[in-house]
Amino acid sequence: MGKIWRRILIGIVILAAIIGIVAKLLEPEEYTNTKPRQNTECTITQRVLDEAGKMTDKQKKDLEALIAEKEQLIGCDIVILTINEPGLDSYDEIRDYAQAYYEDNKFGWNKANGDGIIYVDDWETGYTWMCTTGLAKTRLDDTDTEQIVDSANEIVNDNPYEAYTSIVNNVATMIQTGRSSYVQINPIIVFLAAAVIGAIFVGVQLIGHGGKDTVLRSTYAKGGVQMNEKQDIFLHSHVTRTKRPSKSSGGGGKVGGTGGHGGAGGRH
């Protein structure tokens, strides 16, 4: 038994080391921009385009200042656009509108239609879309963009300024740190996971050494007792799955973009 426990302990240590190494390899490097804006084709200097009139002049000014700070930090254009367009009554419509607006106005930190995001909020239909391009698309996966959109939609009806501020802050944080693009594993959890795997191995080993069955099917091949093998055959199997609704009050959203863009949408 002593040898078995020593092997188990060594196995746990090795498993913990492997899990820790894999988690470290999956952890993205932090990113901080060091280059000035190089796009000379975009003539729009505003980043807050509140066509739906959902913010005060002071709120728009404060949001502009926040965006200017975060753009320099991450090297991406950040555009917030509110509109009243009744024709944008689907996720595909709002997605195409956001992508076209970004391209037509040549937004992008490094070049026209380059690094950056645009968030479009249609107050007529309630549909929203965040389009990511270039570096933003690389650093923000579907889970990230969906989380940003859902978080904003939960509060935007009560406080548009707070919702749009959260978008800017979350975009900057996630692009810089990549914190939600991988699973952060606590060292204690790593050891516990290895210990659980080791315990399972111990159980298997102990059961394997606890004795073997000496009564075989051939024992009863001759004599008055015969064991007939029984098989249960399931002819039909049906499983029903129900899609879990989004946290957003408007129901489920959509992720993905077209033409080199990424993104996610929701509804409030």
C-alpha cells in the first residue's frame, strides 16, 4: 500500500503542474497601445453621435473625454451612435447598418475601416449592435462582445449615459487585459482538481487489487444451472432541449459579423 500512495502523491503533483502550465499558456498577454492614431481618411472627430437625443450635453462631453482616454490606451476607435430608425427591425438589419456606418465614415485607429468598435442603439426598435474590427475583433471574442452588449441593455432604458459609459470601460478593459477570453484558474483549484483525479485513481487501484472474481461463466457450462444473457434494446430515444433565454429583457441576442467584422447584438 505504501508504494501505491507514493505513486498517487507523485501523480497529483505532476497533474497539478500540468494543469498550471496549460492555464498559463492560455493566458493572453496584456496589451497597451504605444502608437499615435494614423488614420487620416476619417474626417469625423466626434465619437458620441447621439442622434436619438438620449443624453445631456454634459453627459456627451464627459463620454467624449472618456472615449478619448480609452482610445489612446488601446489604440482603437470607439464610436457610440444612437438613432431612431424603424426599419432596423432585425439583428441582421442593425448589424449591417453598424458595419456600413463604420466603413462609410472610415473609422479606425490605424487606417480606414481599421482597429475599433462602433455601438449602435436604435431606440425606435430597441435593437442594438456592437461591431468590432481589426484589433478589437482579435481581442474580443463572441463571449466578450455578448457580455458587453447584455450588460448595457440591462440598464440602458433607465440610464443611457451609464450604459454607454459601461460599454466604453468594458471594451477598453477587455481589449487591454483579455481577462474574459480565458479561464483564470486559482492555484488552490488546480491542486484540488489534481487531488480529485488522484483520488479516483486510488479508488480504481484499490478496487483492482481487492480481489478477482473466481466464478466464471464457464463454471456453469455443465450441470443443472444455466444463465441466459439478457439484453435490453432501446428502439427509440428522444431528447428535448430548450434554449436558455438571454438575460436581456428583449430576449436572446445574436453574435457574429460579416465582411471582416465581428460583433454581437441585443435588444432592450
